[in-house]
Amino acid sequence: MPDHWHCYRWSGDRRTYDDESVRRPPHLVAWDISPQEWKQIAAASPAFMASEVPPLEVPHWLLRPARMIKATFEEPEKASAWYRDQVTDLAPSFMTDHDKDPARRTERFAAADDRLGWGGDVVGGWYLRGTGFASVQVVACSVNRVRPTIPCPMIPRPPLGGAP
């Protein structure tokens, strides 16, 4: 199980979302590399690092600055509750009746509970009325199952109740 999950939410114009150039790090990496190499790859692309648009690969959120994290949870139930709250908040703006359907959202929430329960990531994306798009993502950190060598974007906290 991961130590914690970082939560991300983005909404904006779908044309911005469709521009893949800022959604990928500068090099396509098809295998796991060292944490230092991940940092070098991320640093080589200022546009990728500055973009708040969701990356193409979910674990690549962990390469971005910690300021982009909307919430962090150690318990999967709390991370799932955050996801549920974000989706529920966005639901009135969903473009399709299919996405607005409460039964469909209930199924999505059950799947999120299950995935987080075994240490996975949760990803949701919806077209919004007009030209908008929204993404809500919960990403396992320390370690991520897909990219276990990507370092956590947050500075480790000292142990509670005493010196390190």
C-alpha cells in the first residue's frame, strides 16, 4: 500500500486539455528510472512543470510541484471521500445526462473505493457544458504502482511527537 494519496483537480477549456504538448514530460519513458533521473526529466521541461493541465500519464502528476496538490490523505477512505465530493460538486455542470445520472456516479464511487482500497489511482474526466472539461485525480504516492520510482513531490514530514 502507498503511504498516502495526492489529490488533483483541474477544469478549463477542452482545447487547453487537448493540447498534449504541456501534458507530457520532455522524454517518453517506457520503464522505471531512478528518482534522480525523473527529477532531471521534469526539470528539462519548464512548460510541463508549470502546467496545471493533467498530464497524459497519471503518475506524472508526482513530477509536478507540490503546490498543485489540492489535498493529501493517508487513508484510502478519506481520499475516496474527497474524490466523491469533487465529482458531486462538478456534476451539475456535466454535459451529458449519462454523466449526470446518480446511479452511474454511485458505480463510479464504488469503483474508486475499490481501487483506492488496493493502493491504486483514481481518475475521472468529464466534458462540461459549453467548451469546458474537468478532471479529478487521486494519485498514490510512496509508492505508485505504475511508476514506483517517481519521488514524492512533498518534503517528508518529521515523525509526530519527537525529533527525527
